Amino acid sequence: MPFDPSLSRPNRHFRMLRTVSALIMREMATTYGRSPGGYVWALLEPAGAVAMLTLMFSLAMRVPPMGDNFALFYATGYLPFVLFNDMGSKIAGVISFSRPLLTYPAVTYIDALLARYLLTMLTHIVVGIVIFGGIIILLPTDSAPDVLKILKAYAIIGFLGLSVGLMNCYLMTAFPAWGRIWWVLTRPLFLISGIFFTYDDLPAIAQDILWYNPLLHGVGFMRTGFYLTYKGDYLSLLYVCSVSAMLAILGLLLVRLNYRAFLQI
């Protein structure tokens, strides 16, 4: 019986989908399923951090820097930071985490990257829905969320985290000491990315310097989705996407050129 090439097309078309789906299930089991309440902790950790920030600053200030709801203001700053940080660290460790599977021809590093990216994005979107929804329902606020702007902010921050993670995937695998260096370098990000303040409240000299922090733009885009009167004139989608695209392309190229050697480490 002659071989019909068309019979193999569905397998080729859906092989990547099946592989990525299987990797996502593996990620869910290993990341959140190792201990009871793993998924609950993924929600409680950011919720507890937002509650702590709300309590501390509500005791020190009469009103938040924006709006009238302390919890909403700090959630719109902290959750984007956590998404960026978590995405970057998850993508950075994808080679070491998936090294045993990458030796199989059916699994590629692109499959592993996609699985981690999709699971991390979906996890943080669900966490955001629960926390933001809980704040709006339980606490008095005049916020009218714009879902499209919020999703846009998640996409921007997720892309930025992905691009930084791709660069670190190469650097941390090729130079293990880079992991500690990166940890030290990124500690100030928590203080300079707009979690506790708005860009407009900064003095001019600080604005000129911090404008180049792309995560500050990501936080600003998130707040435009919750505060309808917040214009965010300083925000630049072109700048954030350009930085992210350059880092992603360079990181992906370096990983592509070296990942075979990384499998032997």
C-alpha cells in the first residue's frame, strides 16, 4: 500500500500542541502539586503581601498616592512586579529544569519555553482576577476596571519577563555565578518600579532616570486599566516592546546556539 504523506500531517501539526500540553501538566504537578495547598499558596502569597503593604501604608498615610483605596493601589503595583519576577526566574531555569526531557527528539527547548510561559501567564492572570475582584467587591472603591487595558498590561509585563528570562537562561546556564549577581542587581527593582509611588509624583531628575526602567512603564499600564482618570503621559509602549524584543531575540539566539552544549553540563 503506497504511503500517503497527508496521513502524517495531523501528527506534525498537533505534535507540538500535545508536547506543550504534557509539559504544562508536568509543570503544574512539580511546581504546585508537590505539597498540599500548593495552588492555594500561589494565591495567598501575593494576597498576603498586598494586605501587608495596605496595612503599613494606611497607618502612615491618609490616602494612597492614587485613588482612595490602598489595597487597589498597591495590588496594581505589586502584582505586575511579581509577574515579571516570576516569569523571568521560571524562563531562566527552563534548561536546567527540563534537561532530562530535552534529550528526547520529540521535545525541544521551544516546547519547554512555551509551556513555562503559558502556565506562568495563566497562573498570574487567575491570581489577578481573584485578588483584584476581591478588592473591588469587598472594599469601597470607585474603580471601573478596563479589561482590555488590564490584559494589555499583563501581555506587556509577561513579554518583558520572558525577554529577561531568555537572556538569563543563557547567562545563568553558561555562567552559574550570574544567578547571584542578577539577584543582587534586581533587589532595587522592588523600590524603583512604581509599587509605592507614581511617576508623576517624582522630582524631575528622578523621572529622567527612572523613565528608562521598563517595569515602571508596565506598572503604569496596569494602573491605567483601573484608574480611568490616570493618563500616564510618560508611558511608552514602543520603548518597552523594543527593549523586550531586543532582549528576547538575543536571548533566544544565544540559547539556540548553545543549548545542545548546555544539555551536557
